[in-house]
Amino acid sequence: MVADKGVQGRQSLPYPAENVSESSWTSNNKQFTNGAVFSIGGFQGSRRDVLKFGSLGVALSCVYFAVSNWKAMQYASPKAIWNSLFGVGSPSFKQNQEESRSGRIEQFTKYISDLESRNNATMVPEFPSKLDWLNSAPLQLHRDLKGKVVILDFWTYCCINCMHVLPDLEFLEKKYKDMPFVVVGVHSAKFDNEKDSEAIRNAVLRYGINHPVVNDGDMNLWRELGVNSWPSFAVVAPNGKLIAQLSGEGRRKDLDDLVEAALLYYGRKKMLDRTPIPLTLEKNNDPRLLTSPLKFPGKLAADVANNRLFISDSNHNRIVGLLTPPTLPSCNLYLPLLETLRHMPVSDQVVTDLEGNFLLQIGSTGEDGLRDGNFDEATFNRPQGLAYNTRKNLLYVADTENHALRVIDFVNENVETLAGNGTKGSDYKGGRNGTAQASSEDFLTLKRIKLE
């Protein structure tokens, strides 16, 4: 009797015991899955029903997620999903406080050496043919860019983060201008209207992009490399192999160290070609920029009492002032002035009104910089927002690329920096006074500044 009870007990288990036959296991398994586990309104459900409806629920959830996020899902590729799950081949960018830059570059050089010795690096695919190129003739990765360290910048002009990394790329281009190093912007449109080459061209002109840009409207290279966010960077070796792939803002140091390591390694291997890439910059081929006195003006501010109009001539890095005709109705002020500005002479950098009356300009050299002083000495870097204080005769300027707030004093004819020090800060708390406080992103928090 004891043995029978033992066998009976073991047979009730959902798994086979040593002395339970296969047929007994199958029978018991069916009993386990078909056994009732819940009862709702008189309806009994089994474990099989739980599995069935659970699987159906998961499937429907996946369908709902895909449908509700269809716009984002269209940017994903199998390679991007793989990269998200298992990562992409790149060196570790973590840096210890004690680690020197030379030590980090040596670490990256070793990574590249190991990558080449394993001989399993991803080959970057060729640019598709018949794409529109800006700032250069169509390039081929394995012909024109062979022998050069290349950064592919995946961007779109509606992405503010993509705009934030442009100074980083410009920094690298200036630092390695005499080296076999090239930045190529791969414009990967997020929305259909961003696929228009003329719109991309205007963005290239507005943001002063001086490297080759390709309009990859169908996101071919994006999908091939498994890119999944803007901005993203692919560092490519002189032989077309993918060295690393990284994304996001604040990667200047990582890119800088990686490029230097690549130039060192492939230079020792005699694999570099110093022949420069011929550029045909869009800014030199646009008749509008050659004849217009303004270059992407940003904002306006009016001094109604004195009939003055101030304009931030952003890409000329200056502030200009116009004397508006006093009889001109305020509601019709801007259209005639735009027509006037469109035909103003610029040979001597003189700003006039419709009748040729000269007023003033601040930042006359046109060069970018952060320098205080009189109107001839002061420099700006893409000034934008303006706010005029009528009572004090002051003009406040948001000097965007300097990450600074400037003030123009028309009484003393002087420019002064109130906040910001010319560098983009990462301090999101603030609290320092004046120029000691670097501004975070493109915004400034102002205290104790009374405009009126």
C-alpha cells in the first residue's frame, strides 16, 4: 500500500518520475495543462487557455506598438535592432580620471590594431549612385576617400541636436585640416519634406557647413550600418572598414581621440593619402549671398521713438541699424525695408536706408569672436535675439554661438558681455555671476538684469 501511494503521488506531478511510463507522463501532462485554474462568471479556464490568451495578448501588444509607432519604426532596420540588442563594435569610451590623453589614444590605437588583426571588421558600403551632393562632386568611399580617415555624420536639418554637434565637427576639421581626414555629412531625412535637396542646401548655407554633404533621402547608408538616432557618427578607416559607431551630443573628445589614434596607426602602416578632396562650396556659388548685404538675418528690434530698426545680421556676425522713414506707417514697416535691404550697397560695408542715410553697424569686421570694446573692435558669433531698452538706450543681444548675453550701449558706443564666456557649458544648476557662468545649451538664465 505504501508503494502504491508513492507511485500515485509521483504520477500527479507534471514531470516524469523514474518509474513512470511515457504514456503516464503524457496523460498527466494533459491533465496539468487542461486543469482549471480560474473561473469567471461560470466560465472555467485551463492553463492551456492562459497560455493561448497570453500569447495572443503579447502578439496584439506588438502589433499595437508597431502601428502606434509606425513613423519611428520606419527608421529601424534589422541591423539597427541587432545593434540595439547586442551593441555595435566600438572601443570603450569610459575614461578614468587618472588616465592621460596619450594613454587613451594608445588604448584606441591598440583597439584598431586588434580590429585589423581579427580581420572581421564591417566594411562600410559604398554611397548609392545618383544621389545629390553639396559642397563637392559625388564621392565614392572606396575611391575618392580611400587613404583617409572619415567621419560620417548622420544628421537632418530639423534636429537641434544635429545642430549642436556642428561646432564639434568644425573643431575637428580645423585641427586636422592638413591631415588625410574628411567629414562627410550624410543627410538622413526624418520627414518627407526634408528630402528636398534645395532645403538641405539652404541649411548648409545657414549653418556654414563646409564639408561634403550627401542627400541620402532613402536612408540607404543609415539602414546598412544600423543607425537608429540623430546625430550618429561612423568613423571609417582608410581601407573602408568601420572603426567605431557612436551617437549623441558631447562626443567631441571621443571623436578627437579616435581620429588621432586612427591617423597614428594607419600612418605607421603607410596607408594614408594626403591628396585633398576638391571642394566646390555652395556659399561660393550662390548669387544671392554675393549680392545681398545681409546673410541669414535672425531677429529685429525697433526703437520707435528714434525711428531706428536693429537687425541681427547673424551670418555676418554683426548688428546693423537702419534709420526708418518717420512718415512710414508702423503696420507697413517691414515689407518696404526688406525691399530696401535687398538692394543696399555693401562694397564699403555701409548700411543705409532707402534715401542713403548711413546709421551704424556693430561688429564691422564680420569675423566671428567674443571681444568687447567699441563698435569697431567688438565681435559676435551668429547673434540672434534682440531686446531694446528705450529708457536706457541699450540693446541686449543673444550671441548664440558664443553662448553669451551681450549689451550694446549706444550712449558710450560700447559692447559688453553680461553672461557667458564663449564656451558651451554642461552646468545645469548655474549660480555663478556674469562671465564666470558658462551657459548650458543655447539658453541663459538671467538674474538681477532689469530691462525697463
